[in-house]
Amino acid sequence: MLNRDEALAVFDRELRREAAPDGPDSRVERAGDVVRQVGPEHGWNGVLWSGLDPAGADAAIAGQVRYFGRLGRPFEWKLYGHDLPADLDRRLLAAGFTAEPPETLMVAEAAQIADEPAGVLPEEVRLVPVTGQEEVELVADVHDLVFGATRDHIRQRLLAQLAAGTVIAVVAMAGDVPISAARMDLHPGTRFASLWGGGTAPEWRGRGVYRALVAYRAREAVARGHRYLQVDASGLSRPILERLGFASLTTTTPYVHP
């Protein structure tokens, strides 16, 4: 049984306060009580963690706006439901941030998910590991279809992560057509691996494809020594993950500044 308080404390420490860069072209910096990642234009730029009090919160927010403004980077302040001060969300909005849809931080023991039967894939569907340019293009096809994501962003990020050995990605194929894709970011030196993507073509939803992608990545996480799986779950994926054994720890909301 997952200890939720322990898992959240480890998550905050390993993936936020003491986070490592998520790619070779990124760096993590500490500026007072704020931990931020600075990445390339196609990478993720933003605030990972903050330990703010009401007296200093507005000044800290303004400092990050100035910093990323000088770099010419739009950035994200990743706000979690337990972050302080309690009105940090309203302070971010007042500073010119825009809130994107909230998600649920969900965590599970990787070994438990790897051991769970994930159902049977339709016989015409097979899972293909992503190892190079050809499979990366298939992932981009799925992201175009499901998320309306920019191909160049997905392509550049995934190729960089594959070169660095910090990602596991997989595509579900129905014949020669990619119908679903997902990745798992590896965090060396931590107990966590993070699940991302998992988008499935509408006509293939509800047929076990998403569950199969989760189980595939769980087995890969266990093989690499990671104890926990972490997901920022949408309303669509949360019920599926709950049935698989994931627990909800808190909410997470991206606050984006242009």
C-alpha cells in the first residue's frame, strides 16, 4: 500500500527542490526560495518549486518574471495544491500569469503496476519501442492527431532525450498506422519515473491500449530501479489510473507567463 504522505515528501524533494535538468541543454538554478529550470527555446522553462511566505511572495514572483523576460522565454510556474502561501494562485494571476487546466498528481508503486494484468490488446495492435528517427516521427503523428501538438517541439525534445538516455518511449501500431504513443522520463538518482503522453486515437479508446502503454512503461521503470511512477493526470486518464492502482496526492496547475 502506497504511503501517500511519504511519496509526496519524496516527490517534492527529489523532483522539485533537488531536481536535475530534464535535458543536456537545460540547467536548474536556485534563486533564493525558488528553484527553476532554464532550457532551450524548444525545452521546458519554468519554476519547479518555491518555499515562499506571504511577505516575500510577490517580490519572488516579480523576480522570476524579470529573469525569464530578459532571456526572452515564456515560462511556466508549476503550482501544486499544497504549495504556500495559500493564495499563491491569486498572486500569480495578478502578476500576469494565465492558469491552464488543473491536473491531478498521481503516484503508484512501479512494481505493483508492472505486476498487474493490463488487459489484452486487440490482436491487430502491437507495441513498438521508440529507438530512433523513424519511431519519433510516428510519435509526432500521434501527438498531431490527439493533442494538436507542434511536431518540431515533440521531435526535438524526444531526439535529445533519446541521445541522453533519459526517456523510454513506445508507439502502439495498428498495422502500419500509429494509434497511440507515450513516453516515460527517467530521473537518474531518484526513485521516480514520470509518465507523459499516452494519447490514443478516438476510435481506439476503451480497448486497453492506454493500459497496455502504462504497464509497458512500469516494467521498464522497475528494470531500471525506479520505485515510483508519477503522472500529471487529466480528467480522462485519472479513472483509468485509479483502477490500475494509482493514488491521487494533490493537484497541479500550470501558470504560464508570456
